[in-house]
Amino acid sequence: MNQPSPCAQRPANQLDPATLGERLRLARKQLGWTLAELSERAKVSMTTISRAERGQLALGYENLAALAQALRMDIGTLFSQAGPHSASTGPVVTRAGEGVVYRGLSLSYEFLATDVAAKPFTPVLGTVHARTFNGPQDFARHPGTEFVHVLSGEICVHFENGEQARLARGDSLYFDSRLGHAYVTVSRQLARIVGVSTNESHLMALARQGAAQD
């Protein structure tokens, strides 16, 4: 009896690196940019972008956020199905298990409300599959703020300033996501979290500039 292929075993709502790569390439081409131009705007290496576009590399949230911002896209748009995106402010329901799943470097993300364009924040469900912290190379950094609430299991969030936050079920954490951070599961079971990430707003940028001038 033939065994199903790995592709056949992938959930219908899981976005594979090859499909994401095609969407990145199409968005770049629509803007008429070369790899070098996107690299300069996003501050992501050409090698990383090229490998991602060919489906040879799973991107972490830091690079996903940087590329989406440079491409003038809501990050959720990268994960939505082709077709019109809602600009409605009315209720948008994502049924259980129907978000778009993408496995990153240390987390598997289930992006929610992906068909809504220009969201002021990105809601996700996550499974933290990293078991160890390997040093500064594990840190993610992106403009804005981040909130995480632990649904099950236990995590430790490492920060580049040396601080650590250990969170159990029901605990939550809010922080400036420009500070390097890395999630690690420290429980026997892989931790499940719900998270919200924002981009840096115009007012946040002005406040930061004002603080720097004081």
C-alpha cells in the first residue's frame, strides 16, 4: 500500500515555504523591485530573500515582519488566500483550526483574520517548538510592541538585555519588541500561546524620537 506523500499529510491550512516564497516574489515584482532593492528597504540580506523566494528557507517573525512592511503589506496578507481582502471594521470570525499555519524557526504560527487588510496588529496562535536557547543568533527584533498569553505548557522568554521571563499557563507578558527576544518551551509538553504584535505607529515613533532628544 502506498504511503501518502509529505505534501498530502500537510494540513490544508498550512502554508508551505514554497507558496510563501511565490507570494513574496510576486509582491516584489509587482513593485518593480530587484532583490537588492528589497534587501535595502527591508534590511534583510539578499541571500535570505532569494532562498525564501525559492522556498528553501523558513523565515522567522523578524524577517517576515520586515519584508511585509517593506512590501507595503499587512503581514497577514502574505498568508491569506488569493482574492479580495476586507477593509470592514465589522466582526471577522476565524473558526477553530482555520487560521493559516506557518512553521517558523522556533514557533509554529497560526495567523488569524488573515483576510482583513491593514490591521493595526497581528493576532496569532503559536506553538513554541524551540527547546533550547542557543545565544544571540536566536533573538528576534521588530518595530512595535508584543503581547503573549500562555494557553498551556510553560515558556521562558529570553531578552538580549539579560532578563528572562518564565511564564506558566495563564501568565502573560507585554514588551517592546525592538528588544531582542527568544521563546523557549520549558515544560514537557510544547507550549501553546496566543500573541499580538503591533507595528510601530507614527505616534510611537514620534515619542521615541522625542525621548532621544531629551
